[in-house]
Amino acid sequence: MCPQISIPLVYISKEAEETAALGECLASRLEKGSIVALKGPLGAGKTCFAKGIASGLDVLEEVTSPTYTIVSEYLGFIPREQAAEEKEPVTVYHIDAYRLKGDDDFSALGGEEIIFGKGISLIEWSELLPLSIPPYAIEVEIEINRDNTRTIRIHKAPEDGKDR
């Protein structure tokens, strides 16, 4: 059972399982229309965090890095305190902007229709889409530390749409 997490949050993760568990806890704060903007260098744990969110949303399929597909779509369920049969279904979009050439490419593939729809969007490499991430998005920044731990910062996206 995940404790309720508050935003902003700074967390040091010692292993991949902790990173995924934090993502799973964040899932309890999400609702239809939520956007999670994931930032960090290659190998930081963005996909691991996204897998944790998907687990918290009861996605049954294996969540993999969408680098080559750019957008992967999964069926999930909004966490509720009611019985499982009363959970609300939601489409979970896992987007990887790494191969996109910015906001124009994102728009050309229908990115706005996806993230401004009724699903939950998890966007890896969101820093490559500075104009597309709305101010109400939840930003997750993952930094690799010298001791191979990860510093995970969770906060709201900056109001001006620019990086912090």
C-alpha cells in the first residue's frame, strides 16, 4: 500500500524497485487528463518510473520503452477505494519524445489530441517539448548521483512552460 505523497517531493532512490514503487504511489494522485512529464539523462530511470505508474494504474500489459514506437497505449484503471469492479477505466499513453525534433513533430503526430484528451499521459524526454507541456503537468526529474542512486524530484511544471 502506498502512502499518500505530497508535491513537491525530493526522494533518493537506491534501486530500480524503489523508483518504480514511487511511480506506483504517484499513480494514486492521477486522474483522467493528468500529464506526467519525465526528465532525466539516458539510463536515469524514466521508463522504470513510468512502469511504476502503470502498475499503480493496474495496467496488465508489460510496459516497455516506447522509443521506436513513440507512443504506446495501455488500458489502465483510476485508483479508487471501491472494489476493483468499480474502478474507472482510463487509457494510459506512454510517450517517448527522444526521436522527435521538438514541438512541431509532436504536434504532427497528434500529440495535443493525446495529452489534452481524457487519458493519462506519461511523457519521457519531455524537456524536448517545452511548448507542449501544460502548466498543470506533474514534472518528474530524475538525476543519476555519483553513488548510482537517483534523486527524484516531483513538482508541478513551471508556469511559463520553460525548464527550471
